[in-house]
Amino acid sequence: MAKIKLTKNELKAQRDGLKRFLRYLPTLQLKKQQLQLEVRQVREVVARMDEERRAFLEGLSDWVAVLDDGNTALLGRFSRVETCGMGTRNVAGIDTPVVEDIVFAEATYDLFATPAWFEDALDSVRRRVEMDLRLEVAREQLELLERELQVVTQRVNLFEKVKIPAARENIRRIQISLGDQQTNAVGRAKIAKAKCQAREQAPGEVGAAAVQGVEPEQ
């Protein structure tokens, strides 16, 4: 345990610190609860998006058999993301990323030079790209929330298990020390008073008076 000054000023400082800890702790606990709820919800969203993506990819297997190099290159060019509008969502004081809109490269191609299924294939590929992008951002959001939850949890534990108990123990130690100092001061005052009274008495009574004044304090 760190050494502290056993003084009235230190007692006040420890009491003020304890008040701050007790006032701030409920705010941290509330933030922790909010983050725990949000992390749980985002985890469910990520799991659902991941499952939807896997199911969607299984359905794309039918396209693979009919694609040739030319169509594959064309699909890749038209499924390129030109702009991805990103926003933020504030959760318990922390900004997390969200996808607002996705704009793909303009698809201009000869309808007579491409298979009839090309447009459907392009929609499917674009959907896959969008799903991948949204899933990536959702995972990033989850990572940020989990990291913040870890920090807040550490702070809550610090306050609950270290700062507040230490402040209370320091206050107890200082109060005991100040109480002992006050008791000793009273004892010394009584001894000094007895000695003064003894000096004022007759020479023959000095010894007896001094003894009577000191004995009760032993």
C-alpha cells in the first residue's frame, strides 16, 4: 500500500477523491451496460450477415459453369465500386462506421453481344460485393465496440476494486492516526497542567501534587 501523509489535509484530499470515484462510477457502469448490449446486438448482426453471405455464395455456383473469360472480365469491371458513402453512428460516446450508400461503375455494354443472363449475373456479383463490404464494416464496428468495452470494463474494475477500497482504507488509517494524535495531545496537556499546578503549590506539597497529577495518565 502506498505511503500517505497522516494529516487533515490528506484526509480531505482522500475524501474528495472518494466522492469523485463514487460519482463517476455509475456513469462508467451505465456505459459498460450500453456497450455490452450493443456488442451483443452487433455480434448477432455480423453472424446473420455472414450466414446470408455463405448461403448467397452457394447459390452463385450455378453461374460459374456458364462464365467465360470475357464475361468474367466484364462482370469484374462493372461490379467495381466507384464510391462508398460512409457515415458514423454514435454508440455510448464512441463513433462507429456505417455504410450509407454504394455506387458501382456505370454498366454500359452491348445487349446483343452479351448473353441473356448477363444482367442477372451482374446483379448477383454486385450484390456479393455489397455484402462483402457491409460485412467488413460491421466487423470493424464490432471490433471498435469490443475494444471500447474492454477499456470501460477495466476502468470499472479499477474504480470498484482498487480506487474506492484504497481511498476508504486511507481515510480509515488517517482517522485512526489523527485520533491517536488527539488523544496524545490531551494526555500531554493534562501532564503540563499538573506540572504547572504543582509549581504553584507549597514546596512541601510539590512532590505529592506532581504525583497526583501524573498518576492518572500512566
